[in-house]
Amino acid sequence: MGLRHHTIIVVPHTRARFRKWRISNRQILGVGTVLVLLLGTSLFSTWSFFTKAVDKRQLAELVDENQQLRAVNQDFENSIRELKGSLTEFEQRTHQLAIVAGLDATDIAQQSGVGGGDLEGRALDLTSQLDNVHRRLQEQRYRTAATPTISPVRGILTSGFGFRADPLSGERTLHRAIDLSTAPGQPILATADGIVLHAERSGRLGNSVNIAHGYGFTTRYGHLSRFTVQAGERVQRGDVIGHVGNTGRATGYHLHYEVRLDGQPVNPLVYILDETPRRF
């Protein structure tokens, strides 16, 4: 292909002379190539500038976020470490409480391994143990409240539990209670929490009060001058239920006091913890 030429003519608006140039296709190609290179270089420079600026800004943000995540992670690890320490302490205290509550040590050891080593499992296991301890302590509290543990009056023991010579007939009989002599009108106290079954005059015992305490315990108080409770009334240990008298089959002012467990008479002195009555 031969060398070709082109003529460029510029015609002005005025009457000035027109101008013309004669250029070859090689010259046109060279000028076009230079313009394309210049445009490409300019576009690449612009793209590179903005790209680098964005990359630096994003990199700085990523570095800052990474530092924040490390700080949060460190705080989280510290919290977990403190939580594990507190959980271990709570487990030890719960174990001690369980022993005090009377739970079997073997059962406690088996329960301790149920939840596994993770925090959630240990927390669930600890909750279960605390529930067991709470139930056992509640049961002990109720049983303690239902157990006769105080003397119903302050007086002198004139007749103990067991066989004796009947003070009126002289015959050898089983005395299923204790007799406590004291001044007439002295207040008589309920020896445990419970519900009054009877408050009435009852033959040989005269004015008497029967109380059901739960867990198999019942108590009876006889020869009262009067009673201050009625059937169905709930009483607590230490409440006044009547006053000392000599009603019924009695030889003097005293209190006839019985304790029964599962319907069987037991020695009341075994259960009096506050002050053992003196023997006459």
C-alpha cells in the first residue's frame, strides 16, 4: 500500500485567505497513537490515585477494627476466666451446703459430673444441686419446726415416762407421759409448730389440748385450768395454748405432757432441748 496524503483546508468566516495543510496517513496514525497513549496514561493515573487512596483508607479501617476486636476478645476472655473462678467457688460452697443439708456425698460427686466441663453445663448442674440443697434444707426446716424441742412449762419433774405406781390406786402402770409440777395458772407453751386437733374436756385428763405437728409427731397437754386455743387453729412453737390447773384425775397442780411419734408414745424428755426439768 502506497503512501497516501490528505489535504486539510480551513475556510475563515471573513474574506481572509483560506489555509490548507497536506498530511500523510502515517502522520495521522502517529498523532492518533500519541493522543490514545496520552488519554490512557491520564485515565490510568487517575484510577491508580483513587484506588490507592481507597485502599489506604480501608486498610486503616480494617486495622482499627482488628484492634477493637482484639480488645473485645481480651475482655471476653477475662470475663470468662473470672466467671469460671466464681463458678468454681460457688460449686465448692454448694458442695459444702449439700453436706450440711445431709445429701449423700456420692450423689453429690455424681451430680457434679453430669453437666460436663463447659460453662453452660456447669451452670445447669450447679442450679440442680442448689435446688436439691434448697429442698433438703426446706424439709429440714419443716421437720425441725414440727419436732417438739422445748419444755411446755417451767416446773419440776414429779413423774417420769415409764412404769410407776399410780398416785391414786398404787397399782403399777405404764405412764406414757411426764408430769411437770408448777404454780397454778402458769402459761403452757406449744412445743412445736402444728395444728390443734382437740381443745376440750377429756375425762381423766380434764381440760386437754392435742396438737398435730406433722412428720408423725403429736403432743398432748392435760389437766389445764383452761385452754386458749380451739380445734383447727394453727400454732407455732412458743405460743400459749392454755394454763396449768388440776382438772380431771389429778392430785395437784401440774401438767401432763405426752409426745407421740407415729402414734406410739415416746419419752418427752428426749426432745426437750432448752431446759431439762428438775426432778422432784
